[in-house]
Amino acid sequence: MVRLLSMRINGKYAFLSSSLCKPYNEIIYTRKGVNSMADRHHFNLLKKGASAWNSWREKHGDVQPNLSGVDLRKTQLAGVRLNWANLYGANLSGADLHEADLQQANLGGAILNETNLNGACLYQSTLSGADLKDANLSGADVREAKLNWANFYGSRLSGANLSEADLREARLYQADLQEANLSRAHLSGADLRETNLRAVRLNGADLVGANLSGVNLNGADLRGARLNGANLYQVELSQANLEGVYLAGAHLSGAHLSEAHLGGTNLSRAHLDGSYLNAADLHEANLSGANLTGANLRGADLTGANLREANLSSADLDGANLRGTHLGGANLNGTHLDGVLFSGARLSGMRLDEIDLHRVNLSGADLRGADLRGVDLSGLTLSRANLSGVHLSGVHLCGMNLSGADLSEADLSGADLRETNLGGADLSGANLQAANLAKANLSGATLHGAHLNEADVSNSYLIKTDFSHADLSAARLSGADLREATLQQTNLSGADLSRANLYMADLRGTDLSGADLYMADLSGADLTDALLTGTDLRGANFNRAHLTGTRLDQANLSGALLGESTTADSL
């Protein structure tokens, strides 16, 4: 039995015999700084090449190779079986280990600079603190491996499988991980600056506090990943899938997220100033309090998104879809909104006076309580919009589409509503004093209790409109079409209804005293208990009208057509 002890002579290791040694227990001292000893027999066998080594492993599968600290620089070991081997602190820089079996091997602290590990199996291996600078791990199986504190600077890992690997605090600066699988990997605190992560799988990965500034993540799958506290400055995330990702407070200034999938993502208080989100899918995303100053959101899908208190000043939202979006308290000053669809969006309580709403579609939008005075609303579509309580006094709304809109209790005094479509709109309790509604369409609209005194409603379409209990005193309704309209207990005193069509209109208990109904058509109208004292009824048509209890004293009925069934108490 011979035992070899080594001592350094002229910079080299020399081996001294000893009668205390046992077979396969020969040892060699390894590179300076590594506190372990390699088995000399294992080392010599490995130096014979992969074929000889693999044959020996076939026969001694129960033996754990001890190669800690050995110097195997530039060795040709393609396809070698080193599974379960102890290679702690070994120097394998420049070695060819492509398609090698290193599963469950211990390579902690090893030097693997420029090592070829292409297609190698490193499943559950330990590489903690290893130096893999410029190494090639393309297509390697590195699942569940321990890689914390490892240095991958400039390494190639494209197509590698690193699922559930431990890469905490690892240095991956400028590494190539294109199309790699990092699903459920642990990357907290990792340095991924300028890394190529294009089309990488990071679903369920832990990236808390990771540095991803300048990283290419285009087309990456990040569903369910944890990125809170991560540095994402100028990151490339075009077409990436980030659905459901927690990005609250994330730093994404200048990030490229065009066509990214961000549906349901939490981006509250995120820094997205100057970011590119054009054509991105942000449906139902939480962007409350987010900084989107100067962001590009052209054509983005923001349906149902939460943008409360978000800063969108100078952002570009041209062509974006904001249906059902919550924008309460958001800053839209200087925002580009050309062709934006706001249907169902909630903009309640907002000040829009400094916003360019040219060609914006606000159909179905919630604008309750908004101050729209001084706002340029030309070309807007506001059909079905909720505008209850809005301030629109003196606003130019000529020719606009407000059909089905809720304008209850709105202030439209002095507003220009000529030729505006208000069909089916709710204007109950609205203030339309002195408003111009000439040739407007109010058919089927509700104006119960509305204030229209001195308003111009001439030649308007008011078929089946509900004016019950409204104030239309001194209003101009000449030539208006009021067929089957409800004007019960309405104040029309002093109103101009000359040549108006009131066929089958409900005028029960209505005050028409002093009104002008010259040549008006009241055929079939119900004027029960109506007050027409001093009214001008010259040439009016009362055929089949109901005049029970109607007061017509001092009315001018010259040339009026009363018809055979007309009855009145004071005729």
C-alpha cells in the first residue's frame, strides 16, 4: 500500500510515497485556496478521456468521484459522465464538456470560464459561487440547480432549461438567455442588466429586487412572476406576457411594452413615464396612481382598467380603447385623445377644460359632475353617456350625438344644441334656460321637471317627449313636432307654439295662458283642465281634442277648427 503526499517543488506538485496509503485513496493537493483534496486515481482516470472514464463509471456506479480543486483547463471531455461528482473549486475553464452528465454534481466555486457546456445535464447540480464567464450552456438542462452568487457574465444560455433553478444574487450581466426556460426560477437580487431574455419563459419566477435595466424581454412569458422592487428601467418587453403580474411601484420609465399582454396586471403607482405601450393589452389592469407622463399608449386596450389619480399628462392615447375605464381624478392635461373610445368610461368629477377631445368617442362614458365649461366638444360622440349634473352652460354642442345620454340635473343653460341628437336622452331636472335647441331631435327624451324657460326649441322633433312638470314659459316651440308628447302640468305660459304639431299630445292641467298656438295642430290632444286664458288659437285644429274643464276665456279662437266631438266648459 502506498500513500502519496504532495509538496510544492519549483512551483509544481511532487508526490511522496507512504506505507499508510490504501487503494483508491491516493490524494492530490489542489489549486491554492481550495480546502479539499481530490482522489488521484479519479484524476488520472479522467485525464485519459471521456471514453475510459465512462467505462470505469459503468463498473463503479456506487463511487462518488472526488475531483475537488483539480486543474482540467481546456480538457476534451465531451459526453463525460460526472454525475454526483465532487468538483468543488475545480478549474474547468476552456474545457469541452458539451453533452456531459453533471447532474447532482458539486461545482461550487468552480472556474468554468469559456467552458463548453452546450447540451450538458446539470440537473440539481450545485454551482454556487462558480465563475461561468463567457461559458456556453446553450440547450443545457440546469433544472433545480443551485446557481446563487454564480457569475454568468457574457455567458450563452439560449434555450437552456433553468426551471426552478436558484439564481439568487447571480450575476447575469450581458448573458444570452434567449428562449431559455426560467419558469419558477429564483432570481431575487440577480443582476440581469443588458441580458438577452427574448422569448424567455419566466412564468412564476421570483424577480424581487432584480436588476433588469436595459434587458431584452421581448416576447417573454412572465405570467405570475414576482417583480416588486425590480429595476425595469428601459426594459424591452414588446409582446411579452405579463398578465396578472404584480408590478406595483415598479420602475418602468422608458420601457418598451408595445403589444405586451398586461391584462389584469397590478401597475399601481408604477413609474411608466416615457414608456412605449402602443397596442398593449391593458384590459382590467390596475394603473391607479401610475406615472404615465409622456407615455405612448396609441391603440392600447384599456377596457375596464383602473386609472384613478393616474398622471397621463402629455401621453399619447390616440385610438386607444378606454371603454369602462375608471379615470376619476386622472391628469389628462395635454393628452392626445384623437379617436379614443371612452364608452362606459368613468370620468366623474374631472376637469376637462385643458383637454383636446377632438374626435373622441365618449359614448356611454361616465362624466357625472364633470366641469365641461370651456371644453371644445366639437365632433364628440356622447350617446348613452352619463352626464348627470355636468356643467355645460354656454357650451357649443351643435349637431352632436347625445342620444340616450343621461343629462339629468345637468346645467345646459345658454348651451347651443341646434340640430343635436338627444333622442331618448334623460334631461329630467336639467337646466336648459335660454338654450338653443332649434331643429334638435328630442323624440322619446325625458324632460320631466326640466327648466326650458326662454329656450329656443323651434322646428324640433319632440315626438313622444316627456315634458311633464317642466317649465317652458316664454319658450319658442314654433313648428315643433310634439306628436303624442307628454306635457301634463307643464308651464307653457307665453310660449310660442305657432304651427306646432301637438297631435294626441297630453296637455292635461297644462298652463298655456298667453301662449301663441296660431295654426297649431291640437287634434286628438287631451287638454283636460288646461289653462288657455288669453291664448292665441287662431286657425288651431281642435278636432277630436278633449277640452273638459279647459279654460279658454279671452282666448282668440278666430278660424279655429273645433270639430264635432270637441267639448269645453268656457267655449
